[in-house]
Amino acid sequence: MISGKTIFISPLDWGLGHATRCIPIIRKLEKENKIILGVTPLTKDVFEDTFPHIKKINVPSYNIRYSSVLPLWLKLLFAWPGISKVIRKENRLISRIIQEHKIDILISDNRFGLFSKDAYTIFITHQVFLKAPFAAGIAQSINSNYIMRFDEVWIPDYESNAENLSGELSHGRHFHNKIKYIGPQSAMSDLTLKSSTAEPIDFLVLLSGVEPQRSILEKELLERFKGSPQNIVLVRGSKEGPKPITSHIKIIDFASGEVLKQLIVNATTVVCRSGYSTLMDLHILGKKKLILIPTPGQTEQEYLACYWKKKFSTVCLEQENINVFHFS
């Protein structure tokens, strides 16, 4: 257990999943250490709400966006020069932060630039081994080279193959000599569930991720559930654009941790992306009836959806086939 240290923690701002899965880690570490958080405009609010007492320092945003046309891997290929620039910028910044705030330990959740020889560095990831449809060897080489710059790697999953939630993404012949499986991490785990007499939910739709694919899926699902007699709740995960108006679907922009946990527990079926942080939340809460819709072209989500279908018998649904799927 780490104690008596000054620790700088910062997650990637690709959606909110990296930030929320850091919450239980921060809660544990702040009991015996001084914590400083690296935040971007996207992650600042969630950390301000959860840890208003912890000092926060702005770090560069990766500004990753999906395309409505290009698959994600191709979009990232074109965006790589800009991403590399951010990595170099945050690496220069962290050198100053270490000196100014006497940082002992750096913990980076998938931010490649937060490494330094002047502090002990820990990299959190569930993607040790990438799933890439093109130039897989090159992509894995880049991923491995960055990870090797850190002193230690924490994997938010079970080590045993029997319980393994992330499949081949984090299990295999490791190239790093200091790997630690820390178990699934969920902001839901420490939240107290209040007694509720709320009406059960037939379908809880959890939208998340980067635009424009979040909005595309929202539009598709609202159309699919039009006129449905079932009890449906949609958590948009966004305040962008006007909130859709519908008489038979309860629509929430954002749900706080306690509210979201209650919604999930009350739901018979959860419809969501197959992002790993979301899957960890659902696993921690024991939800088994899931309909997973991976973001088109995001190979990690596509792999996880297929893996969970095989291992946990969840439904894996391609976004383009929503109109022919019978929600019941």
C-alpha cells in the first residue's frame, strides 16, 4: 500500500470512462497520501463533484473525436501527428509539475506523456495488447514503446482467465516486467444504494462516448423505441444540443453516481456501448442482461462486445442493425 507520498493522477479525456474508473483508486490513495489531479475541460466537472477538496491542475486535452464516415482506427491514423504533439506537450508540463509540487509518484490512465525519470511512474490500462485491423504490428509497437517508459503497469481486471473481463486485451505474454492486476475499478462500488420504491425499468439506455457517434446512436434508439409501451429511461451522457422531447421515454442528460447506480439496479435490461469502464460498472453491480452496441470502427469495443457475448451470453448488436432487432 502506498503511503506518505505526493501523487499526481491524470486520466485520458476520451469520454469519461477513464476518469470514473480512477475514482475508486483516488479514494483509496487519498487516505494516506496527498493527491493532485490533472484535469481537462471534459474531466474537470466529474472530479470537482467527487473530490472538491483535492487540488487540480489543467493538462492538455487530446481532443479525440469520432467521424460519422471514417472508422476510428483510420481517424486516429490521420490524427496521430496532433496526438503526438499533445503527448510531447504534456511530457514537458509534467516535468514542471514534478518540480513545483514535489511529486513522488505519477499515475497515468492511458496518457502516454505522463512519464518521467524524476518520479515513480504507473500506467493504468486494459489495452496492453491492441486490436487493430490495419498495421497491427506497428500500432502494437507504438503502444508497447510508450508503456515501457513507465515503471509499473496497473491493469483494472482480474488476473485469472476464469474471471477475465477484458480478454486478450490485457491477458497474454507480457512485455513489461512489472504488471499488477488491480481488479475491476468502478465508481459505483463505494456508493450506498438508497432504498427505493421506484418503478422497475424495462430498458435503461446508457449513452456515452465521443461525438458524433453518441448523437447518432441516440437518434437511432429514440426512433426504435418510438411508441413502445415499455418503461424506458435514457441517460444521454451529454448536454449538447436540445434535449429530445418524448412522452413515453424518461430522458436524463446526466445522472449522478447514486442516481445512476439506482437506475442500473432497477433496470431489467441495459442497452449501452461496450466501453470497458461501462462494462466494469455493470459487472460490479451484477447486471447480466445487456445489449451491447459497439461504436462503429472502434475495434476495442467491437472486440469486447464479441468477447462478452461468448463468455457472458450478452447480446452484441451492430449499430446498423438496430432497426431489425426486436427489443423485448
